[in-house]
Amino acid sequence: MNKSELIGMAAEKAEVSKKDTEKVINALFETVGDALAKGDRVQLVGFGTFEVRERKAREGRNPATGEVIKIPSTRVPVFKAGKGLREKVK
């Protein structure tokens, strides 16, 4: 499912226009992104939790040359599914 299909299905379930649904979904994505950028967690009970984790610096290898390279530390977004979502998917 892509974003436009998500908007269409959500609009149909909520019985509102696609245009209004698109505004809400875009606002939700932007708000979650802003919260993660500040280092906050976003917890949606029954759905899941979005958070940022620190990935440590490490050494890797260039697969073409075998040369050892240093991979710097970085922050990555992570999603952990909540109990309700996990049970629905089973």
C-alpha cells in the first residue's frame, strides 16, 4: 500500500473527503518526524512506538576492495509494534 492508497482507504472509513484526510495524514507524518528530530518518543497505545536510537560507530569493509572503512555513529528512527497491532497481524 502506498500513501495515496492509505489516504483513500482512511477517507472511506472515516467518511470524509480525500483532501481533508490527506491534510491530516501529512500533518501526522510531519508531527511524528518533528518529535523524533527533537529526540522525543511517539507512543500510540495499541499501535506502536516510534523512537530514535543511536547506532554506534563501527568498522566495516568495502566489499569491492576489502578495504577497512570507519562507519560513523548515527541516529536512526525505529518503530516497535504495539500489542494490539501484533495481535491483529497474527
